[in-house]
Amino acid sequence: MNNTVLQVPINKTLKDNVTKIALNMGFSSLQELTRVFLREFVKGNLSFGFIVSPTAKKLTIKK
């Protein structure tokens, strides 16, 4: 198998929260969720967008 490591710096709280959600959804780890997402994204099986909730704070983009 020809593997490489993907390192993505993220906030620890975000990592903890997304890991908890992934485990609750039945994934064995955040790594498994990431692999499944990327594999399906490449196959064209995923489409997504961003919908801002009416209760969300104002969306800002950092430059």
C-alpha cells in the first residue's frame, strides 16, 4: 500500500469535538472519517455547500 501522512493543524477543541461526533456516527476514529470523506470526494459522490444558520454569528473571512 502506498500511503502518505496528511498533517492538518487545527484547534484542539475543534479536533476533540469532531472526533466525538465521528465516534458517535460510527467511525472508529477521526482518521477513518477523513479517509472516507476524501475517498468519496474524489469519486464525486459528495457535494456540499455552506448554509449560514439564522442564529449564527456574522460570517467573516480572514485575509
